[in-house]
Amino acid sequence: MTTKKRRAIAFLTLLALLLSFALSACSQSPENADETKPAEVAEDPAAAAEEEETAKLLPDLPQGLNYSGATVLIMQHPFSAGDWADWLSRDIWSDGITGEPINDAVFERNAYVEEKLGVVIRAEDVADMPGTIQRQVTSGTADYNISTARIQSLPATVTKGYLVNLYDMPHVDLTKPWYDERCIADASYYGLLYYVTGDMIILDDDSTGAMVFNKQLIEDYHLEVPYDLVEEGTWTLDKMADMANTVASDLNGNGEVDIEGDRFGLLWQRDAIVSFMHGSEARIVDKDESGEPYYTITSEHANDVFSKIDGIFFDPTVVQNMHNYSSKYPDIYVGECNIFRANNALFMWMRMRVAQNLRDMETDFGIIPVPKYDEAQSKYYSTVTKYTAATICIPNTSAIDWDMTGAVVELMNAEGHYGLHEAYYENNLGSKISRDRQSTEMLDLIFSNRIYDAGEIYELGSISSNLYSRSAESAINLATMLAKNAKIMERSLDKTFVTPLKELAEASGRSE
């Protein structure tokens, strides 16, 4: 059920209660007393709560599931310093209610799941999840039930068979709305799905690419409001470039590019090169109609996309790649946000988690999706950054109670779809960070069409690493890059990806 529907139900319930109280008060007043007419009876709040509970979509779990106090241990990401400080897990474990929306939603979800299934949920910091999974599987132990491994760490873990095929997990219904259908579509091959993103975690939301814009600069330079452009379908790479060029200026007048003394049209990082590629509906690898992967980076459309990117992103007087200043800013997110906060950039590319670093910004800002390639493109697309995004996956060992683990995964995601998702989506982003109705509405567009590109995730043909390294140069020059990689591209696709997955499918009895 959508947030709007939940609000409507809550509003109607509250309205009914208020009316019943008002009628009851009137019936008991001296001037309106009528002993022949029975007093109005207020609606039972418990009944109203039960009605709301049945109104939300519930998981299809058997009645009476109870695992007699068994412990479910989940791997979570520990705190790291520097520019990794924002990427710890804050969605798995909570010690208690603190008044912070996400923390409290996690605590309430876990308490509900524990009571409903008769389990004890625990989380443990694990820095090396792939190594831990491998050791658990090879030793056949039941150390951990669930991992939240980052996407970047998964390729070898997947292709070596260390993870459970989620299509085989008891109780896990991947058709439910608490799983990201785009992740399922993009990450499943040959009847196999080894990881998924869902509403029991938020690191994938934190890791979704988006943009912020400075409202004051929009007004000062009499530019079109980006919200309107997005809604009209005219928020494109060309439109972004035009606006960025209008604002960029040599503020200190020294005739040189000065990262802290000039004003720029756009700040970005090397990760954004893939984000803008995906935003333009181009990929490294896609599937054909039969589900077979193939390179799309060699298409004419991809070439057109990178020709446009080359013409926009490499003029340092207008656009700055913050990775070029990693020696100056040990935490490039902080450096980037400080420049934007000082009104010295019109646009800034970011992962959604970084928006929280702008809470204290005096000037108002808005959140919008990455632009489209052109107006003919029907949708806005977002990238889930593989370096920071977490997933839900399960070590492939029979020592784990799969029935219990599947039930816990399903119920944690189902409950997260309402409590945790709403805390993240509305309370954390909607009211605490973004400062207007439109920004919150933009989140629908940012999260609704996310791309999980196997070519980038599995580093097929070394293409994504080349894109990242070339983002620090003067142009991507896609044709030259592909020509240099041609010999390893097909070999990499088959040897690194297709063959291992087909072998796993055959071993599991899923091959045709």
C-alpha cells in the first residue's frame, strides 16, 4: 500500500474518532440531553489498529510459525573513517528507542519479527563478508544466516557458488513489492538470483545516484526551475549543460581554475560517469529476449551518449571531478559539500546518503534525478553504486536453517516496506533534509527505475574501471577505449560470467 493510501486510512480513522467524541460530548450536555436516545459509542482504537494492520499487504507466511527462540545472526557493515564514514549499516540493528526515525523503525521491526516468529535477531560487524561467507560455506558451519555484502564484493562469491539461489529459499516471495523488481530483473540469469535489494536494508537507497541544485543560484541567474523540467520531461544532459555554463564564473578574477575561489556549474565524482551513462539509458551489458547477456556499450546509442558526455564533463571552468582533488580533500564528500554549501556550484552529483551532509546549508536546495539523454527518452534512470550499496544474500550451507532464515528475510522486508522505508523516505529525507514538497516527490522518480548493470558489477571487459580512470582525463573517447579492450571483452563475458553461471544452473537442475 502506498504512503498516500496509508495516510488516507489514518486520516479517516482519526476523523471517525473525532466525530464520535464530538457526538458523544453533545449527547451528554445538559441542553442536548435526551434520555430516550442511546449515547454514541466511540470506535475502539484497538479495532481501528487491527483494521489498519489488515489493510497493509502482509507476507504469505504460514500461521503459527515459531522457531523456539533460535538466534538469527546477520552480518552488518562496521563504521569506517574518512569518506567511508557514511557507509556503515544503520538498518540491521538497534539497541532501543531513541527518537531518531530510522533507529526506532529498525528496533520496532526487529521486535515485531522476533515476537511473530519466535526468534532472536542479532547483528555482528563483519568487515570482510566475502571471505567470511567462503569460510563458512567451505567449513559447512551455520555461523551467519544472512549477509548484507556490498555489490562490489559479490562477483567471485556468486560465480563460485557460495550463495543460495534466492528462488529456492522457502518463504521468500520475490514478487512482493518489498523487493526491488529492477534488481531482480537485472541480477537474475539462467534461473539464478544470488542477491537482492529490499526494504529490510537502506544502504542501497543511500547508494542511489541523484543530484542537488542550488535554489538561490537558480533565482539569481533567472534559470528554469529544475523541478518543472523534470516533470515536463525536459531535464536532459543538454539542458543541464546550458544551465551549468550560465552559472560558471571566475569569481576571484585570477584567470585560473580555482576549486575554492570560482563558481562551477557541476560538481561530480568518478562514480558519476556510470550514473550519467545509465541515466541516458545506456549500459555496459544487457540481456537479449532469451535472457542471454551481451555488450550494449558497443551500440550506436552508447557512442552517442559518450560523445555528449565528452562535450559536457571535461571543461574544468564549468565542471569539476572531485576525485581529482583527493590529495587536497581526504574526504571528498565533505570537500564537495562544502563547495556546494558555499553557493559555488549550481549542481552536484551525489549518492543519496550525502544529502544528509547538507542539513546545515543556509541556502535552500532541491533533489532531482540524473538527467535523461534527450526528451525522447521516456524515463529517468538511477544507478545503485556498487561500491557502497548493500544487498541481501545467504551463505550456501545446509547447516543453516533455511526455513527460518527465509521467513525472517521475508518478514523483515515486509515490515521494512512500511516502517523503515517510511522513516527513510519521508522522515529522514522528506522533512529533515529536503525542504519542499517537490524534493520528496522527486524521490519516487529517483528510486523507481534503478539499474544494476552486470557489466559494471562484474567488471566485464575491464570497461567500468576504464571509465572511472578516464573520467579524470580530458575525455572518455569511448571508441578508442573499446578498441583497446576488444580482445578481452568477449572472452571476459564468457569466461568470467556466462560459463560459471551456466555451470551453477546445471548443477542446481535449472538449466534447460
